[in-house]
Amino acid sequence: MLERQGVFTALRRSYKLVSNSWWRIFGIQLLITVLVTIVAGMLDIPFTVIAEIVGSDGGFDSFISGSLSDLTWTYLLISGIGAVISSAITLPISAGVTALLYIDQRIRREALDLELARAAGITPSREADTMRGDGPTGRATP
């Protein structure tokens, strides 16, 4: 999406960017998915409890006894508000991690940091080019 390419071109580009680091990126994405799911669930619980108490016919007594109420409009409205609030908090975090992974891969693979510095009018030091492998020999120096 950031590079304005078609679907198949973007998938080829993604394959190229994650080659040799697929498991690391998969692990980070899996970890953030688990964390975001846990946080979203924790944010949903109070709204679900309130929706169950308010939306049920027996009120608090039916909630304590464990009998579930029918899906009323009140229940759906309160639980829907909870879902919107938890999504508004957790989805930007997930998207931010994905964007950071993309930028990290671009910096590691394509020297994006040097390109951005040049575009900003800052001349990167020769040592940075040499350490990255862009020096006169084309190899990284220790």
C-alpha cells in the first residue's frame, strides 16, 4: 500500500523483504497478535458484564445465578460500544508494529535510512556506507 503496487507485485516485494528473516517477523507478529487479543479481551470484559446486567430481565440476580439473558438490543448496544472502544485502542498498536517491521526491513535490506538522509540534504558519513556494505569494495568492513 505504501509503495502503490498491485497485489501480486506487493506479495513478491514482501517475499523479498522477509527472506532470511521470516521466522523472526512471524514471531513478532504472532506475539503482538496474542498481546493485542489479550488486551482487547480485558477491555471487553467490563462492557460485557455491564451489558449482561443491564440487558437481562432479572438484572444483577440473573447475572449472579449464571443464567444468560437473551440477546436484547441493550445488550448488543453496550457490548458493541465496548468492542469499538477496544478496537480503537488495540488496532493502531497492531498497525504500528506492522509499519515498524516494514521500515525495519527496508532499513536493513535497502539502506532506507541513508536514502532518507540524502533526501533530507544530510550527507551520511563514509563510515556508515562502509559498515552497511556500500563502500568502495562493496563489502562490509568489521
